[in-house]
Amino acid sequence: MSETLAEWETRPAKIAWAPKTFAITFSKSPVAGEGPVLASILVGVTLVFLLLFLVLPLAVVFYEAFANGFAVYWEALNAPDARSAIWLTLTVAAIAVPLNIVFGLAAAWAIAKFRFAGKSFLITLIDLPFSVSPVVAGLIYVLLFGAQGLFGPWLKAHDIEIIFAVPGIVLATIFVTFPFVARELIALMEDQGTGDEEVALSLGASGVATFFRVTLPNIKWALLYGVLLCNARAMGEFGAVSVVSGHIRGLTNTMPLHVEILYNEYNITAAFAVASLLALLALVTLVAKTLLETRFKDALPGKSRGH
Amino acid sequence: MQIRAVDIFKNFTGSSARPALDGVSLDVGSGELVALLGPSGSGKTTLLRIIAGLDFPDRGSVYFGDEDASKKTVQERRVGFVFQNYALFKHLTVAENIAFGLEVRDRQTRPPKAEIRRRALELLDLVQLTGLEKRRPAQLSGGQRQRVALARALAGEPRGLLLDEPFGALDAKVRRDLRSWLREIHLRTGHTTTFVTHDQDEALELADRVAVLNHGHIEQVGSPDEIYDHPATPFVHGFIGEASALTVDLRAGNLFIGNHQLPLPGRSGRTGRGRLFVRPQDIVIGEGDANGIEAEIVAVRRAGATRRAEIVIPADAGRVEIDAPAAVNFRPGERIPIRFLRGTFFLDGEGAASSLC
């Protein structure tokens, strides 16, 4: 480890694969005036920490999943309950993510392009899901739509199931993932202002044409970035979904809930097999996110400054 | 197409604070090139945006020819608007940017593809960027971007051209080049054009007429000559060109600095205090001149080809600056007789001016 670090230190320009941030750290003179020694120590500490707390556990997930061979792994994923959990997770994400794209676009559009009273309050409200514990988010829906809840009797009378059913899971997922798309877009759209839209309008474009020909191309990478994060959270959410799902096997179990059930039943290999899918999702998200950041950093909020 | 703004009133804050525009009226004749000139916050950009339909006034009307356009949207008004920061669409090529206004038309009015392309290339020629149609805005210089923005605004055959600080973001040399270029384009296309600027040189050099705005109202509209030689208000005199303001007394139709009388013809017997504006080039040093005022030089600076002296006029009238050839050797502390060739006098509390000749 220390050898590698020393190499980075002396020949920063030649390490083509070194992540950009590292190259910057070493090529610039340190802010505080300390030499590269401090930088090496900081990078070292960070790396050790990341290895111990992130890379190692992730490796264990895959190791445990394949501990009894690929056949057992495949069997665990192919079990009816596992398949239904995977299917439910995909369904929930397929509903929640598009809805959050619409909500996020509308919220960001309103905040960035219009002046109105209560704007900062709306921004705070959008951030609410980040500050509220997911369990509370789940409980909110139980209190609203549960059997003893505010709308419970009415829903029961009309034979509508929300809590302990798919609609409840979708609602809880939307709640916890709401800020992802909106936040990415608000920052970028505020940066961009309304200039391009005004040009398009003055050139005779309708509102719809302006959105699809000007606004959307301007925000598409940030939108994709937000969707990516939103999707990862939608598929991985545990707390809020756990409260409203009811843990009915084969019906209302999402992948994270299914992992917990398997684990509690000491079905370790199966638990890790399903968990490995979630971990894979995280890795794919991470790679896609990194690609977006390096390739289109100018089109993402807060990453274009300093140019 | 004649463009008229009639009694425009606009208040952004909604409170009783000073409105952005306070009853502004402006006529832009067909084919005319008019500059809206004023300091920042004078309301010039707001007026331009209201004419374009990007903002709507609280009161007042906008006419295109005889048609009342006050209720029309920006799309319906069909004006070409050029923004200060160019606002080119980054994801489109130069040709696609120029063609945008034609591409977004509905099926009935949209020209065929080949025609749109022909028109875009034609406009590219007009703005002298032939061959750059495949470039992206990021690959152009600031001056080139502004040309593309103008070509884009012209593509839809607008009824008028509105430019908001068109050269504001460019460096001085490019600004000067683009100025004569814009004048040329205007001569060739003949569009009714209004542009906003805070640069008086730009306004005086380019425009057929200049409207000087201050605090949401128009101080004066006139040709560059009228604006420069016969400023209607103290503000215009102070804002346009260099001038010094002297405190003078009007006694029975004659101007006095202390006990020194200045010749001021054609003024009825009024009395009061006021300000006399004089430009540096209208002050001469009159050696042995009986009509001259004895004044003291307090500072001397070299200003390009000339030498500029700051001179204190007696009787607490104020200070003036005069230009003299570099060869003249002024010394601070020296007392010299000076004479005013021309000046404009404003009686306090009155807008109307009298000229001193």
C-alpha cells in the first residue's frame, strides 16, 4: 500500500488510471502548507477505512452467496418467494421512479423558473424525506390508510387495500425517494435560469416545444443522474417499506424484506444470494454514476463551477 | 413596422417603492434604429422586455403598426430578441440554432426542410460566419456567438429586432468591430431595431435616435446630435459626454458666478440659483481676456493626446476640467483667466434649459 502511494506521489501524471481527485490532490500544492506526507496519510486512512467498511463487506456478500456453489445460488434466486420478491421490487421501482420523474420535474420547474411566495418553504418540504426516518414515513401511511387510520374505514368500505399491499409499498417508496430527482434538477435549473426558454418562446416555440427542444436537452444528464439515485433507493428501501408491507411472503415482500426474512430463518446462503442482487444493483449504479460524472460533468449541477 | 409603447407603467415589487417604469412612452419608426440608454436600474431592459412580450406592464399598451399587441404573447408578437449572454442552445449546431424558429412552427407555416436549410445558410452568410454551420456554440468566440444569436433572431422574419445589451459581454475591441457590423446589417435588412445599452458611445455612434432613461422615465429622446449638444435635463447633460456642473446665480436674466457676469442671451428677467453644465472642450484659456474669470489650477493630468487640468472656479461655483495640448505646461497653483464658449444652464427645480453661447 505505502509503495503504491509513494509512486503516486512522485509520478502523478503517469498514473493514467488513478481517479482524477487523487491526481488533483497530488499535483496541487496542499492548502495548509503541509507536504505530500500529510496527503499520503489522509489518503491512506481513507482507503483503509473504505476497505474495511465498504469493500470487505461487499466482497463477503458475494463470497457467502456463492459459498455453496452456483447451483445453490441459482436455486435460491429461482425459489418462488424470491422470484416474487424480485418481481415486486421491479414493479414498485417501475411505478415509483416514473412518478418521481414527473413530480421532480414539476417541482424543479416551478422552483427554478417562477417567482412565487413560499418558495423556500417548498424547497424545505422537498428535503423532508431526507430528514425524516423512513420508519416514520411508513408509519404516516399506516396512520392514514391503515385499518385504524384516518381513511381506513372508508377504504375498507370500498374494498380498497393500501396498507399491507402493493399500493402502500409504492407510496412509501415514493415518499423516501422524492428528493432525488427534484434536488438534482433544482440546482441545475436554477443555475441555467430562464434565458434559453425565453429565447425559444421569442422564436415562436410553444410551451411544449420549448420543454422538449430546449429544457429537456439542457437537463437530461442531471435527470438521468437523479433517476439513477432514485432507482437505487427505490429498490433498496427497507425501513418505510417494512412498516407498510406486512411481510406477506410471495405477495408483499420486496427484495430487502425477503433478505431479512431469509436471514432470520438462518437460510444464510439464500439471504446472501438475494442480497448479492441488491449489491450488484449498487455497483451498477455506482459505475453509471461515475461515468455520468466524468463524461457529462458540465451538464450536472455544482460540478461545472471553476471552469 | 412601427413599434410604439404608450404610457407603460411597471412595478416589480408591488409596494409603493419606485416603479421600474413610470409612464414611459416611446415611438420607434419603421426601419429606425433606436437606442435605450441609461444607467443600470433605469428600466431600459424592462421596457425592451415589455415591448417583446417577455414581461407585461401593469398599465400601458404596446402597438405594432396599428395593431394593439398589449395582450399578445411573445410568440404572437414575432419579434427577434437578442439576449446579452447570447443564450445559444448548447446542444444544437450553429445551423440548427439559426433554424430553430422555423423548425418549431406548426405544419402549415413551416417551410420545407431544404428551404429552412437554405435560409439558415443565407443568414450565416449575412452575419459573416459562412462555413461554421456545423460548429457547436462552445466552439465559437464571444463575438461569433453574438452573430449567431442575431442570425437566429432574424430567421423568422421578425416584425422588429430587440437587442438587450448586445455587446455587453464582449471586450472593447470586439465591441467596436461589431458596432459597425450591426449598423451595416441594419442598413441591409432594414428591420425596425431597438437596442439597450449603458454605453453612451455605442448609443451615439449606432442609433438614429437615442432615448435616455433614468429612474423609470425617459429624460430625453432625440438624435445623437440633439442629445449631445442640447441635453434637455441636468441628468442627460451629466450622463452623456463629459461635463462639469457649476453652481451659478440667475439675476434678472443674467448669469453670475460671484460678481462675474456671463453672457446668457434670450432669457427673460428671472431670478434664482441653478447649475451650468460645461464640457471640457468648451472652456478656453483666454490670456489677457477681459471677460475671463480668474481661476486656480489645482491638478494636472496627462490624458492621452491632451493635458487635462482641474480648475477651481471662484465664488464656490465648483470645479471644471479643461483640455489643453500636451505642450501647454500647466502648474498647480497657477491662476489663469478662463472663458466659457458654450454651456447649458438649468434653473433649479426646472427641467427646461437655456444655452449659453
